Amino acid sequence: MRNKKGQALVEFVIILPIFILLVFCLIDFGRIISIKNDLENKISDVVTFYQNGNSKDEIIQLINKNSKDKINIEFVTEGEYVTINLVKKINPITPGITYIKKDLFDVSVSRVIKNE
């Protein structure tokens, strides 16, 4: 009978990097979902501030006041409608993903409201 411990070790070493990559991808995906949820909540606040007559600079200061990372807020007026875009850049933690995509990832949400 041959010893099977060596075979199991080789299989483990082959599977381990794939498993680690998969775990980091799941963590990044969870972070993206969480940040998108946070941005959806913040865009509701931005719409409320905008409809209450606050200036764009005041809204940017209010939203970024308690955030550790800067959220880019963009207002685009087209006729009687205003499109509000919130964008947050994140660094992925998945090893090797920066070789495929050099830039940071952008997570964004937008809302179109009627300009009153």
C-alpha cells in the first residue's frame, strides 16, 4: 500500500490559490453591494436636500461630512429634469485584479428628478 498523504498535500496546494482567489472575489463583491446600498441611502438624502432648496456646495459638504471616503456628487440639468449622480471609488482587495484593471472601481447610483 502506498502512502496517500503526499497526494492529498499536492491536491491541496493546487486548489488553495484558486480557493483564496474565490474568497477575495466574494469579499470584493460584498463590499461593492454594501457601498451601492449606502449610496442608494445617501442619494435619497441628496434629493431631499436639493428639493428643500440647499445649494449644491452645501449638499456636497453635508454628504461628505461624516464619510471617511469622498463621494463625488454630480448634478446634470437637462431642461426641466435634474440627474443626480453619486460615485464612490473603491480599491479591490483581490490579488492580481489590478493587473487586469489598473484603475479603481467606480460604484455609482443616479436619480432623475423634476427641477422645481
